Amino acid sequence: MRKLLLLLGLTAFCLCVFVAADEQPNRQADKSSLKEDGVLQLKKGNFNKALRKYKQLLVHFYAPLSGEGHRISAAFEGAAAELKGSEVKLAVVDVAKEKELAKELNVTGFATILLYISGDKLNPVPCPVPQSSASILTWLKRRSGSADDLIADLSQSEASEELTVVGFFKELNSEYVQMFYAAATDLPDINFAVTQNNDVISKYGFTHDVVLLFKKSKLIQAYKMMPETSKEMLIIFITVYQMEPATEYTGQTSTQILSSPVLNHALLFVNTSSADFKEIHSAFNSAAEAFRLKMLFVWVNVDEPRNGRLMEYFRVREFEAPLIRMVNLTDHVTYHLPSDTLDVQTIKTFCQSYLDGKAKPKMQSEPIPEGWDTQPVKELVGMTLEKVGFNPDNTVFVMFYLPYSPESHALFPLWEELAEALKEREDVVVARIDASANDIHMSMQGAYPSLCLFPALHAERVVVYNGKRKVKDLLKFLDKEMKKAKKDRVKEDEDRRKYIEAAKAEEAKQANQTKDEL
Ligand SMILES: *[C@@H]1O[C@H](CO)[C@@H](O)[C@H](O)[C@H]1NC(C)=O
Ligand SMILES: *[C@@H]1O[C@H](CO)[C@@H](O)[C@H](O)[C@H]1NC(C)=O
Ligand SMILES: *[C@@H]1O[C@H](CO)[C@@H](O)[C@H](O)[C@H]1NC(C)=O
Ligand SMILES: *[C@@H]1O[C@H](CO)[C@@H](O)[C@H](O)[C@H]1NC(C)=O
């Protein structure tokens, strides 16, 4: 189980890092001023009451430090004003404070939004992450409406500046229409229309049921509905062609990029002011055309300070640009294009080898720092983590931290203090590791910073510390886990002894039998 991927934790973490670019910390203050007639602030104590009181309760589970959380909160407040007097009530839960409630409700993801209907606590409906208050209103409306609401005059929709998705269906009660409507519900930020106008459709020469994408009066793509078409396929088609072949990563595009159902991303880190930018960008764009629906192409300007966190996550330094990284968002493994030339052919070949599973993952470990074990808190890296951690003679307490996270920084003094308190204990090591710089190949839960104990005598076990962040409590936990490890070890030794005795007895019996037979 050590070769795990920190799926949940890392997803949340990755999202945090991705969206942190446009974080607006000064919006934090207005959380406490929420009034009864706006967005409800729910806690463990009043959640059930709210559930009983409101026929539809839409709850945003937010993490106070995230930029995206702030954006959604603003959308919630706008939507709450519009929904005044309706049967839908909007509410928020601070998951950092309400850990117990979040656990009880099985809320693990980041920026989770759930609609509770008629007090049913067990079967909430997940709401897509909204861009604005209008998305929330559209989602609620589409949820309770039907495809008939989308019937529109195509000539009007065609003219829109925004992307418009138009479904042309011969029969309005077909399964295709149901599927189209389900996709529209999941994509509340996009305009959808349904038409049966044969004249308009024959203009484009289609004779079958088809989904058309229009942007600025231009037909940009068509998708023929087929028996094997699923809602998911339709959503991928729409969300991919909604974007340009290659998209710049910015505060505005980050949500779209991260909520894309395409989970293979090619990231170009480039200085947009550099002389060769145009050429590289053009090559990247051309390659992107060839991998649409399979890979998302995103470019990141290294000359933009707000992209610093993203670059730290991918361990890219500005002087290394231009370079291309591939990331598989299913398992968070990254790949590095091993070439100095970034022309169309090189990029395409690399993308194809990645999709064929032939690319070599980037194994991240920083070099072992000089004097890493001379300070009270030892500095581990990818290469030393397992060796130090899984050592049967030492109990090792490791902090997994992110160098750019204020929450991680806040724990550094505590770790120094802990190391100081344990400096006479030769059997205990206090250490830390930069989790953004080093690939961590072991099972862990939760987001960083994470405090994990590797008990001695039990070299394969990792225990996550979830208690109070006080030295006193950490020491208590340490002693308890060390005693437990010792006890487990005695029992293991006993079991092993019994097993060996039984095996010996069996052997002797066999030997006796052989002797008798002779
Ligand atoms: C949470 O998950 C557990 C185990 O899967 C389940 O028994 C429980 O009913 C769930 N609770 C909610 C509120 O969904
Ligand atoms: C990007 O390129 C411009 C022009 O060459 C240069 O002035 C700037 O320092 C570069 N930025 C970074 C972060 O390297
Ligand atoms: C991405 O990761 C998942 C899970 O490990 C894996 O099944 C899939 O094949 C990977 N995709 C690529 C293109 O490597
Ligand atoms: C083997 O045989 C001897 C005598 O033949 C007997 O005393 C002894 O108990 C036997 N051992 C086992 C394990 O059966």
C-alpha cells in the first residue's frame, strides 16, 4: 500500500495551487456578517435544523484559504439575493472549522457544493462549481425544468458572442434530447438551445440529429449523435471546443482548465516577452489541434508573478523556460519533455508517446542537502525519506510541508520546538520534507501540511497525527504510538515464535514418519 497516490489530498492540494493565483485574501472578513436573510452559515449545531426547515438547501463547503472558495462565496451571495422568498435556501459550511460535520456528511473534496432536497441528508445532488451567481440560478432552473425550456429560435442563438450549443433533433421526446438536457444541466455556464427548424439546419447540410457549437455567428464544430453517445462524451466535446486549442493559464481560465473532464494536460512554461515566444506558441498550438479531446494544452507565462505557485508545484524555475510538462490528473504523475527544441514534431511525438504509456515519469527528488542531519529538524528529500522513515531502530516524526503555504510556515516553530524537546532522545528523529519538490511515494491522507509518525520496530507503518498542534500533545501521541508499536512487535515476535515451533514440530513428525517407513 505504500505505492499509493494521495488522490484526495493531492487533488485538493493541486486545485488549491492552481487557483491560488488570483486569491483575494481580504475578502475573508465578511464571512461572519452573514445574515439570516442572506447566506446561512451552518455548523454542526444548526445543520439538521436547517435541513428540516428548507425544502431545498444548497450548501457550499468551503476552505477559507482558497481563492476559488472566495469566488464561489460571492456567487452564493448574489444568488441568495435573487432567490429571496423562493423555496431554495443557500448556506455555507467552513470545513476547516466544522471538521466533524464535514466528516459526518462525507464531504472530502475541495469546493464541494451539494443540494439537499426535502431534508434528505444521505442523497444530496452535487452542483457543478459555478462561475457566477447566474450559473447557480441556471443550474437550479435547468434541474427542475425540461428540454422544452431550451427551444429557441436558432438565428438568435447563432449571433451570440459566447459559445452556444444548439441541439437539432427530429423528435423532441428522444433519448438524445434527454441526454442533451442532462449535459445542459451539468454545464450551467453555457448557453444551450434546441431547435427543430429544418430550414436552418439544412443550411449546414445535416440530415441527422446533431449538436452544433456556435461562437460569434460561426459554426465551429458539429457532433453527430450516435447510439453510443453518452452524456459524458457530449460534455467532453462541448467543454473542449468551448476552449481554444491551447489556453493560457490565468485567474479567469483556471477553473475551466481544472474542471475540464480531459485529465491529461500538456503545460508549456514560457516567457511571453521572449524573442522565441511566437514560434514556440505557434508550434504548441499546432500540436494542440492534433490532440483535441485527448489532451488539454495550457501555456503558462513564467514572466507573470502570479504563476509562481503553479511553477513551484511543477518545480519549474523561470530560467528553465521554455519547457513542456505533461501531467496526468488521475494519478498526478508528471512527465518532462526531454528536449531543448520545441517544434511541432517534437511536441507531437512526446504527446503520443505519453498517451501510449511510453513516456518516462519525472521522478522528483531534490538533491540531498548538505548537512541535512546536523540541525534539530532533519531535512529529508525524496531520496532519503523512505530510508530514514522506515528505519526499524528509530521513530521518525515527519512534517510534509509546502514551502509557499502560510499554513505550513505556521507549523515550522512548532516543529523546532518538538525537535528541541526530543533532542536527548536518540531513538526519535524529527524531520520535514518539502512535498512540492519531492515525489512522495507512500500512502497518506489529507492535505499538506501533514504530520506523520513512522514508529520504530514497525517499519512499514505510517500514522497520521490529527490532534492539537501543541508540543505536549505531540509528545503524548509519540509515546502512545511507540508503546503500541512495541506491544505490536512483542505480539508479532510471539506469533513468529509459535509459527516456527509449529513448523519445527511438523518437520520432526515428517522425519519420524520417514524413519518409520525405512
Ligand atoms: C457516509 O458514508 C458512510 C459509509 O459509506 C455511510 O454509511 C453514511 O450513510 C454516509 N453518510 C452520509 C451523510 O452520506
Ligand atoms: C522575459 O523576457 C524578457 C525579455 O527578454 C525579460 O526582460 C524578462 O526578464 C524575462 N522574464 C523572466 C522571468 O525571465
Ligand atoms: C493516467 O493515470 C491513470 C491512473 O493511474 C492511468 O490509468 C492512465 O493510463 C494514465 N494515463 C496516461 C495517458 O498515462
Ligand atoms: C518421533 O518418534 C519418537 C519415537 O519413535 C517419539 O518419541 C516422538 O515423540 C516422535 N516425535 C513426533 C514429533 O512425532
